[in-house]
Amino acid sequence: MDKIIAGIYDESNLVQQGINALLQDVENIDITLMCTEKPQLEEKLRNITLHVLIFNMYDISTSALNHITQLTIKYPRMKILVFSILNTEDVVLRTIKAGAKGFLSKECGKNDLVEAVYTLRNGHDYYSKSITALLVNRYVTKIKSNDNDQAVNLQNLSLRQIEILKSWGEGLSNQEIADRLFISIRTVETHKNHIMQKLNLRTTVDMVKYAIKNNLIKI
């Protein structure tokens, strides 16, 4: 994998340094930008092409959402990964609508952060477990009131990919899936990417939805 050029935008230097320290020894991730202020970020982005921007959002203000939208429009190839202690349904949905491609909630750790950066770089959206659960619950409520929803068949997937899809739908992490199937975390991630490509899915939430529609997991 080529180097993933990433940046961190956070008003706190201490938080920036903490996130940077978490990613310093991670293979293929290179933090080349760290900013605390909007003008500083705009200036640096003129000279650096980022793959992923880690954006710490402290509030759900119109200003913060507009900033995400402006960055998305101005730098369409840069994926914005929001980290926030605010994880209500309203916050998540408004952030996604603003253009963010990933959302990490306050319970996330280093593994979630690394997985999110890799996933966004691979062209897919990423949401942490609690956010996935929130969005899936919203989806389940919707499909329970719609008996005409048609499930897509599983013919395009291998047996191993179906196993991984089922495990992910059950809420297992990449590490837990790897341990269950006696494979590496990188292999799990590769399978997940292939599953999304074969089924034309964009996010890990879509994977869970697919598992529900095809009765791979119970709700």
C-alpha cells in the first residue's frame, strides 16, 4: 500500500500530539499536517495534498458543519474523518450530510482510528461501533415497516466472505473476526473491501444492513 498522507485539525495542541503519537508507528500512515486554526489549515492545504483529514469536532455549530462542507467541496479527494464526543443521531446525520466520510465516537481507541484511516483511503466510509449501531437501529425501524424490501442474493460472495460478513454483522471487531477465523487482521480488512466492492456497498453500516436483509444475523 502507498503512503497515506494524513492531517489533524484540532484546536488543542495536546490532543493533536496525542493523536499523532498514536499513529507515529503505524505502517503506511504519514502525518504531514497539524493545525489548530481554520486560516492555518486553509493555508497549509494549498501546498499539501491530503488523503485523510482527522477533524476533531467539539460542537455541532453551523460554523463547524459549514467548514466540513467547504473542505469537501474545495478538496474532493480528501476524506474527512470526524472525531467527536457528541454522538447523538442528530449530530451523526448532520455531520454525514455535511460531507464527512467517517465518524469516530468517544469510546474509540487506536485500532479504530487506524482502521478508519485505512478504510477511508480505500474509498469506503467508516463509522465506529456505536455509530453503526445507531444508524442500523434507524434502518431496522424503517425496514420493519416496509414488507416489500427485497434482499439481494449472496451468490457473488465466497464462503469465507459470508463468514466475515456475518461476524461483522454480529458486532465483532476486525481483531475478533481474525481470532475466530484464524487469519490476520489485514486479511479481514482485505475481505471486507472485496465484499463492499462485490456488493456495491459504501460503508460498514451498509454491510450490517445487507446481513440483516439476508437473514445472516437476527434482529
